[in-house]
Amino acid sequence: MSQLKPTTTLIEPPTFVLRRPGGWLASLRKMWAVLGITLASRLAYVGELVIRTLFMVLILYTFTQLWHTTNRSQDVVAATGFSIAQLIWYLAFTEAITMSATRINQEVDREVKSGDIAYRLARPLPYPLYHLGATLGERLLRFGINLVVGGAVALVFVGPVELSPLGVLAGLSTALLGFVVDFVWSFAISLLSFWVEDTDGLHLLYSRALMILGGLLIPLDAYPAWLQNITRALPFQYLVYQPARLFVQGDAAVWVDVLLRQALLVGVGLVPMLLLYHYGLRRVSTQGG
């Protein structure tokens, strides 16, 4: 009696070339559906997300005291370009951005190591778009909760600040596009898991660079001149500092410039991401019988 022998089949990397009219539109609709499903599923755990914002309360309180103390010996407005109240609202916005980040690398690492990525590739939605939808769905919910709580805390600690409709729209729109920029570059780093055992260390370096060089706790205007020159030459400011600054101060010309630069960062980031995706999938194989 003959026996069937297992065969090894290489999974061909999915191409992003449209094979039929409306192919991209169909993929985007599916990505939007993933976003909606993720958002709905996370709504069941809103209480847990709210509890996580307690750390933000401590941060905002600490920096409120810090800036008041600093203002006694140095003019904070002259040093930073922000009033103390604006600094706290700026910090509430940057914390909302940073605390909303998801750990995409852990999911990709797990799927590559366990082989679950083969199941993802079989679905009628490109692997990167699936993760983009899931990431944005979760991140939008986290960001919204963090911003509401951070704004309430800032209101209690320093009172209201004058937020223009233009500034709010500019801050929210650049924060949203910044999420896409962050996903593209984070996902590219995560795809290195096809070649390395663990990408946690690489993501740690990336996140720390984003915090320090992106202006998480202190606006870039307060940095020494030499460090400002470095940070303004790097892209991290467009993910944290610029959206928060636009939210607090608002500037139509800067808004347009930031959106254009963020769009450029998405385009530039897609090159290494798609290359790593293409060559990484060549390392994926399945066993069948």
C-alpha cells in the first residue's frame, strides 16, 4: 500500500499589485471592518483602560509642581514658549499619544515563532493591513480615553486654556496620521522577527528615542540649542511634539507642513516595511500531506 508523503510548499509572498478592479478598495473596506471589530471588542474592557490612566494623574501632578517651582527662578514662558497651563495640557496630549501605543511587535513575534502567520496569510486581507486595522482600532479607543482623562486632570490642576477649533482639529488629525507613521515603522521593526529571535530590544530603543527626542515630557523648545538642532532634524517630533503643540497653540501653516511631512514619513517607511515583508515571507513554509 502506498503512503502519502508530506510535502513542503513555499508560501508565495502576497503581492500588493491589484489583480482586479476595486481590489484596493475591497482591502481597505476589510481593514476598516477589522478596525471596527477591534474597537467594539475593546469597549468591553473600558474600565481596565480607565484604571491604566491613573499613572497619567501622577505624571501631570508631578509636572505641575515642577513647572511652578521652575517658574520661581526662571521665566517658563521665555524658556519654552508655553505658559504653565499650556505645558500641562501639552503633557496631557503627549501622554495620551504615548500611552495609547500598542505592542505590535509581541503579536508579530508570536505569530512568526508559532507559525500562526501562515493562517493570517491565508485570509483575504494583506497581513500588514490586518494589523493596521487592529492597531488603529485599539489605539483610537485608548487615545480617546487617555485624552479625556488627561484633559479632566489638567482642568483640575491648572484650569482651562484657550483651545481654538483649528488647533483641536490640527492636533487630532496630526495625531491620527502620526499613529499611521508609528505603525509603519514599528511594523517594519517587528518584521525583523523573521531573522532575529526577539525584537523587544529594538522596539525598546525606538520607544525611548520617541520619548526623549520626540518631546514627550518637555517641549523641544526647552531643550539646549544643540539638542534642539538634533531633534528637529529627526522625524520623532512629528509623532509627539508637533501634534501636541498644534493642539495647544494651533497654527494653520504649521499644520499643513506637519501633515505633508507625516505623509512623506509614511511613504519612506513603506519601502523598508514592504521589502522586509516580501523577503521575510520567503522564509515561511508549511507542511502538508
